Amino acid sequence: MKAVRKQRLMMLLLVTCGVGIAVGLALIALQQNINLYFSPAQMEAGETPVGKRIRAGGLVVVGSVKRDPESLLVRFDITDGEGVVPVQYDGILPDLFREGQGIVALGQLDSSGVFLATEILAKHSPDYMPPEVQDALDKADPDMSKNSEDAAP
Amino acid sequence: MNWTFFHRMASPKWFYDFSGRLLPWVGMLALGCVVIGLTWGLLFTPPDYLQGNSYRIIFLHVPAASLALTIYSGLAVTAAIGFIWKIKLADMAVSCLAPIGASFCALALITGAIWGKPTWGTWWVWDARLTSVLILQFLYFGLIALREAFDSRETAARACAILAMVGLVNLPIIKFSVEWWNTLHQGATIRVAGESSMAMEMLIPLLTSIAGFYLFTLFVFLLRIRAEILNREQNTAWVRGLLGANF
């Protein structure tokens, strides 16, 4: 390789690596700000501010959903396998909301540890299959139903 | 290693003749794969167990998103080669690829928003995946704008090459954003290593559609670069001879 070409190659590599390292360091420094939501484990450990608008994400605990018969009020627990946080929400839930499914809630934590949500978004797993396949899976192993493992935070 | 093939390929005249012979085949294959993939995916595959029919936009969203990334990496590598070896054809390729990549990136963002509304419950959320793809969109716009900002073609080529290489940093961030951070966007469905988490009767039409859109991109790229070659080489004897025969 001619010297002038080598010089241009070095310059390009140097600029790219330099910017790469700078961006990498910035991303590591901003780690917590880039995460879309806090996990229940973080919330139980007290890492989240009380009374500030934050997002919480986790799987809806199977059997925990309680709906108020008079209004849209709904209560349920979310978990990431390590912590459990109760969520309260008054509004229309997304179509994909169901037990065992991942959700991301926007709202604030009150002093008693209940998350008061103002918006609920549904997260779905990267699994796609026809309904019959899911039915067959449910029948074969009811505990593994809903394929929620990949949606876990 | 025999370099003559590369030297020949870098000649605009040779590339113009070669791509002319390739063009109809690529076009027919692309049309075939896109029609089969999309018809199969949109009309004949079973609905998803959770999302029902709304998941079908995946047959458009995934090829577009995949191409937005692939075109950018191809563009950056080509720009670097052109920058180091001063190859005119490489810069022509970069200038042709940027608008195609920008279009697919926009398509990925738009189809993603349309998909997000019924499934997630929102058009847009500032999570790491969506934000990093938006940055990719602006990188594409930046490359197009930067080229227009210079009067000299050589200066524009050099500036675009550096921007393209620097922007390469964004690609691994997009790819691994769903693993490094908590995001609303789900992880990868199609895995090169290991088993894809999609039923076969959905995966095969999706792969067909992806292949079709890749071929379509190659087709559009060849069309564009042939026009670009004629435009930039219009004062050479071979282009004059070629056009003279048609006038």
C-alpha cells in the first residue's frame, strides 16, 4: 500500500475509533437515562424516586389482575422475577394486555410503594406462531403458557 | 491475490456494460420474490396467536429495517474504499445509495409506528431502538445534504466518506439496543446463529420478502448508478459514442 493511502486509511480509522470510543463512554455514562423503564427489583430496592414521573416495566403476574366492576380502575402486580410491585391504573388497557404479558407503565410511585400509572403500553415477545401452535403448547405444559420469557426486562 | 478484477470493476465503462447485462435478471428475480413473499405473507400465512392479523406488517417492516442497516454498512465501506484509493465509481455508488437507504429507513420508521399503535398502544416512544434508528435516518439525510453543500465533487466525496465512517458507530448501537437497555421494542426474531423464534409457515414468506427487497434494492441501485455514470462521464469518448448511437 502506498504511503499516502496508508495515511488516509489511518486517518479514517483514527476518526472512526475516536468517535466510537467517545460515543461508547457517553452511552455507558447515560446507561440509566437510556433505559426506558425501571424494573420492579430496582423499585423495591428504592433506586427510584418517589412522586416523580417514571416508567416501570415488567410482566403482569398471573392471577393478580383485579378489575373494579363499577369503573375502569384496574389493579395488578408486575414482576421481573426478582421484585414485585403493585400497579394501579384508571383507563383503557391496550389490546395486548393480559396476564403473563410484559407491560411498560408511565406514572409515579406513591409513598406506600404502589405505582400509580397514567399510561400503560404493552410489550410483546419476539415470538410469532399460529394460534393452534400456542394452544398445543398450553395443553402440553400449562405452566409455560404465554411465552413470556423474552418479554421479561 | 489477483487484483485485476477489482481494477476492472472500478472502471465506470466496464461497470456500465456489466450492470446492463445484470439488470433484467435482478429486476425479474426481485419482482418474483417480492410478489410471492408479500402475497404469501399478507394473505396466506396464519394469524399470530397474540397479535392476530396486525403482525402482518412485519413482512414490510423487517425487510425495510434490515435494508436500512445493510445499505448503510455497504455505503460506509464503499465510501472508505473510495476515500483511500480515490475511486470515482465508489463515490458514485455512495451518492446513489444514500437516498435508497434513507427511503427504507423512513419506511421502517413509518411501518413501525403503524404497527406500534395497535400492539404497544403508542405510535412512538423514546426507547433506545426507536431513537437510534431515528438517528440513522438523520445520518442519511446528513449524507445527502452534505454532498449538496460542496461545489467541488472531490471535497464532497471526502466529507461524505468521513461522515459515513463516523456514522458506522451507530449500527451496533441499533442492533444491540434491545439487549443493552430496557426497551419497548422486542428482541430479534430472526437469528443467524440458533433457532429463529417464528413458526416456519411465517418465517419462510418473511425470508422470501426480505430476499425480494434486497434484490429490489440492488435493481434500483444499478438503475441509479448507471444514470450517475452517464451523467458524470458525459464528456468521455465512450459515453459520447453510446449516446451518439441513440440520437
